[in-house]
Amino acid sequence: MSVLVTGGAGYIGSHMVWELLDKGEDVVVIDNLSTGFDWAVAPRAKFVLGDIGDMKLVTRVIEQNSVDTIIHFAGSVVVPESLEKPLEYYENNTVKTRNLIQVAVNTGIDKFIFSSTAAVYGAPMTSGPIREDAVLNPMSPYGSSKLMSEIMLRDTADAHGMRYVMLRYFNVAGCDPDRRTGQSTVGATHLIKIACEAALGKRSNMRVFGTDYETADGSCVRDFIHVSDLAAAHYAALNFLRQGGLKFTANCGYSRGYSVLEVVDAVQRISGNKFPVIRDQRRPGDIPALVANSHRIQSRLSWTPRFDDLDFIVETALAWERKLEGIRPAVAAG
Ligand code: UDP
């Protein structure tokens, strides 16, 4: 049997593929390369170029590769972009996920692991760690598109006996400690990637969006999880389902927040480059503080974080950014 990883040419998906291969699994990837790269897919995985909304193609891939589990990463992930292009987000994240779940039902897949997000919570009532039973009130089309998929998966699982895990990611960063893959997205908007690009001179400066929030230093606070810990959490989720687990939804984070300014400081310190930082206006859609309560995942899955260390996250992110220069020419930015 094999595991189908959708979006396996992307940032988190490509780490997942390595995690599965390292554990001796057979892996097939479907990716339309809209933001991913075929070279990011580990050579031992089977790669199929295509779209997860294409029900005929996905059916064929599942049948030809004896797939019994889907780990679904493919989707659009940028909060501000979702405010500008909501229908694109509902198409990529909701409509296509609906098709994928339909194919899963048609082909008798009984294990489904879904990439969800802390954005489903919207602006939490607390600035402290958020539990999974907090109110779900997304503030962006990105968060809404993911919440709709969560609901579809839950309802379909109840009706058709599918078992599932939904993991709500907080802020994912860093790269594979062995540097086999990393965050390669062109025109990335995520904080640590942007700061690393500035540190390596790929952009002349960076901007901090909002320093007047009601947080300790005025900038937003996020819970950064190392991408390899996140991939390991999915593997633990797979084992949970294989051992008969029925359904499980959990946050993925370290229960600890760092402010944007603290992150920028860490990148400057570790890179040794005090690149210019511009204090700018708030960015639409940003939530002041998003920190996971990660008690549930740690108590219910056999998963313990290995890289709960901002410096390590930044070191690996910087290392990948350097390696990327050799893989493809630096993209001019900023
Ligand atoms: N951020 C920033 N400058 C940047 C990119 C991001 O100040 O160039 C801030 C952003 O406004 C937010 C935080 O960093 O407060 C995390 O944003 P990111 O886009 O990395 O992830 P999100 O939390 O939106 O998923």
C-alpha cells in the first residue's frame, strides 16, 4: 500500500515525503507545480504532475498505486492574498478538497490527514495559548476556506466511515536538518523566509507590519514550529489511524510565542547581518497573537517536538536560503 501526498512538491509536503521515505513507506505525490518544484520531490517518491481537483486523474493514481491513505497539503496559504483573491482560495482550498474527498469516498480510502491552520480560530478571545475547542471564527478567506474543508471532511467521515486527522498548523519555518528540501517558494511572504532573504542580501531591507499592537513589544506574536517536527506529527497521525484511531483534531505548535521583532533580531544575530528593518503599517488580516496550546497532540499522539528552538529554526532556514542560491538564481525582491 502507498501514501498519497498532495502538494508533495511544496514546502511542507516535500518534507513529509522525506519523512515517509525515511520510515520505509511507499509514496506517490500529486502536485500541479503552481508553487512547488518537481526537483523538491524526493527521487524515490513517484511524482504525478496534475491537479487534485481532477477527479479522473486522482482516481487513477489511487487505483494504480494501491493508495490507502491521503495526506492532503495542496492548497493556497497566504492570508493577505486570500483577502484580495477570495474566490481563488475557495476554489483551491475548498472546491478542490471537496473533489478529493469525493474521490477518497469513491475509491474506499479510509484514512485521511488534512493540513488545517490556526487561521480557523480568527482573533482568539485570549492572547494566551489557544485550545482546539476555542471558538472557530476565521477572519480571512484563507481561514474560512480551510474551516469549510474541515467541516466537509468531518461530515463525510461520519457518513462514510472514513477516519481522519486534522492538524491546525501555527507558523511553520526552518528546513530539513539534512538540507534535502526547504522553503523554496518564489515571492514568499512568510516572515522567517523574508528575514532570511534580507540577511543574505536577496532583498535590501524588510518591513515589520505593525508595531502598535497590544503585545509586549507592539509587534504580532506567533508560535513557530519547525517543519520537520510538523512532518513527524503527521507520521504520528498516520500511526494513530493505522492503530484504529477514528478522528482527531489538534494544534501543531510549541505553546510558545515569539514577536515579529524578536524573530527579526534572531535572524540578524544568527546571520551576523544587521539588515535595515522598516517599521510599517499593520497588514490587513493579521491577528495580534496566535499561540498554540499543544497539550492535546502531545498527550494523544506519540509525538514529542525535537526542534523547539527558534535559533535552530532560523539556522536551518538560513542554511536552506544559502543552498537555494545554488539551485536557482536568487529572485530579486524588495
Ligand atoms: N510579517 C512582517 N513582515 C514580513 C512578513 C511578515 O512583519 O515581511 C509579519 C506579519 O505581519 C505577521 C507575522 O509576521 O504579523 C507572521 O506573518 P506570516 O505571513 O509569516 O504568517 P501568518 O501568521 O500570516 O500565517
